[in-house]
Amino acid sequence: MQITADTVIRTASIYQGLTARAVNHETYRYNWTFRGCFGVAPHLAAELWNMLDDADPMSDIRWVTYFLATLMFLRTYTVTPVLAMIFMKDEKTIRHWVWVFIEKLATLDLIRWEYRRMNDNGSRCLVTVDGTDFRILEPGPFSTGWYTKKFNGPGLRYEVGVCIQTGWIVWINGPFPCGEWVDIAIALSSLVYMFEGDERAVADKGYRGYPEFFDCPWRHLDNQQQTTRKSLARARHECVNRRLKEWGCLLQRWRHSLDKHGMMFRAVANIVQLHIMEQPMWQVEYYDRVNNEFDFDY
């Protein structure tokens, strides 16, 4: 059953305590409020639902309520009793459907490695790659293998690859315990086997030592043009990481089973990917085969 943004707005306004007149009278303000509650604009929420419906048809309009509860859970990472109160449902029921929809969102086929070749201009480096950490509760028994200095505590690490030409997410790998897996070890375990020919990735200093795979900052080799374009590519990658952490389930300390973290991360990554597809990020001008005075074959 396909729906429109109006259906999403009418359903959400019931639980937000708003009348149709109030929603229509202050459309801009309502869209801002809607995004604050559910993480995406109404038309993107409708598009997400329709994608899920294409993959696994859903015939009951009442399920839109549980879909919105799922988006609110991911956005705010609130506890189940609060969700149950807002959406006027039984706690056990809403908990069940939230995880059903998270699993559905995680299986959307929006992140593909082949997307890195979109708008390919012939550069060797098609993606930027970096690891990003997320806080978790201390697993038992205690182990330093979970420790990350970013939070001075336990965490999970994911490897994220972003297409340089489009800003789309094209690669996700994880989760890994932060203390046991540094960024370069994660990349060497899987990502490097995905490269074709002389392909490489733009990365930060943590990936030095493998110039055949990663183009890192090199003060003694890079000219000003190289330094600038690498910095812009890495900065745009950090913006993607920031968009992921705008979702409360990734920003706050994870309190559910670690087995569910990967599914939740992929659900959020698909939502962020759809947002980037709809509203492209700032463009990075990158080319690494001409006017490259220090372009050595290491």
C-alpha cells in the first residue's frame, strides 16, 4: 500500500496533538517539528514507507503508526514506555513492531559499492574511507578490547566509505570492538580486496604505511592543490559521519543487545543515504591524474 506525505502528516499530527488547520497554517514550522521528532521530512518518510512496501507489501494503514514510532525511536532513542504513551499502544506491541521495521529499513538496498563509480572522472581515488565510533554499555566480563579513547570507554567501530564525486555512502563494514580493531586493520580485512586495478581511497593519517591502497596526507610530497582537495574530501566525509550521529540511537550510549547494533546502524545509514540522494551534499572537486607534480607510483 503506497502512501503520500499527506498521509504521514495526518497520522503524525494525531500523536503530536495538532489539528489539520494548525499543520497547514504553519507548514514550514511543522516540517521543522516533524524532522525533530522523526528525523526526516514527511515526503522522505512516505518514500521510505513506499520502498519498504515495494520490498514487502503492507496492506494495513494502521502500520504507519508503528513505522512513525520506529523513526521516533531511531531519532530520539527514547524508552519503550514513552513511545507506548505517545502512540497509545501496548508496550510489548510497540516494541515488537519497532524492531520489525528497523529490520526492514536495514535491508533496503540503498548502499552499493558500485555507486562509487557514479560521475567517475578517471581518478584513482573514488572514495574516502574512515572509521567512526559509537558508545555502548560496558560488556561483561571486562575487557580493554572495547576501549576507545574518543569516549574514554567502550565502543563499537564501523568503517564507512563515501563516494568522492557524489557524497553517497557506498561502503559499510562493522561493527568491530574499538580496542581490538584500529581503522587500518579493518580496511585490510575486507575493503582493500574490493579495489580494482590501481584504485585507492583517500584516508587520514591512520592509514599510512599502505600507499598502494590509501592516499593519505603527505606534507613532504603533497603540493598545495593536493593538500586542499584531500582535506575537502575528508571534511565532507566527516559531515556524513555527523549526519549519522544526528540520530539519537547512534549519538547516545547503546543500551540494547550488541547483536542488534549492526542492524540499527544499517537502518540509519539507509535513511541518511536516501536523504543525501534527495538533497546532495556540497560537491568536492577531485582529480588525481593530471597536474600532479608529486604523483609517484610507490
